[in-house]
Amino acid sequence: MADLFALGRSLGCVCNFRRLNIVADRIVLGDMCSVTVLGQPIIIINSAKVAFEMLDKKSGIYSDRPVLQMGGELVGWKNTLALLPYGERFRRYRRLFHSLIGNPMLVSRFHSSQETEAQRFLQRLLVKPHDLASQVRRSVTQTVVGRCFG
């Protein structure tokens, strides 16, 4: 909060806010309160018990991902793991994803192809050093296509 007041002073704002004393406010406001700062609501959880209940036990109720209209709905990527809302399908996708690359042993099978592509990338970059963006795109594409299609 101190940084927020310093920001206000540096911008020439006169702030009449009282400094939040979360420990003292807990007596008045309870274990949880909400503050709006620059139009953004901030929830303050001032109890380990309440935090554990909300963030661990009931995370399925309180957590979700934003719906991206362009990327998810219009382009048709709403069923990809990154854009799925929490639920049964998300958990199923995550289990499948974890079974494929969920630990270092499973990821290690990709090392040789990554090293080969890194060497090719550096060789192409030596020939055309001014074309870095194109070379990066080509390397990423070759890595992904090689993994997907063999």
C-alpha cells in the first residue's frame, strides 16, 4: 500500500485515504474484506483457516479462467487445455498431458530432437544472422511438427 500512496504523490494526487492496518481492521471487518484500488477489487484474506478453506478446499468453486472471445470462441480454440474452464474435461486433459510430459523422465525423450534442432537453428543463424525472427519461427515450427507428425 505504501507504494500506491507514493505513486499517487508522484502523480500529484492528493490522497485522503487512511493507511490500511489489516491487523486492526480484522477486528472490525472480520477474516475477509475487499478493497478497490484503481478500479481493481482486491480481496484480503486475513485468516489462515479461511484462506485454506477458500483456496484449497473450494478452489473449484472460486477459481476459473477468463473466457477469451477471440481466441476461444471465434477461432475455435475453446477446447484446448490452456483455455478450458475448470471442470471434468479440464481435469481429464490435464491428466493426459501429465501422463505424456509430467515428469523429467518423460520429458527426457525429447532432448535429442531438441538438441538437433538447436544445432540446425544455430547453423542457419550463422548464414543469415539478420533474420533472427524467421529462424526462430522455423525452428519452433520444425520442433512442433516433428513431435506431432514424426
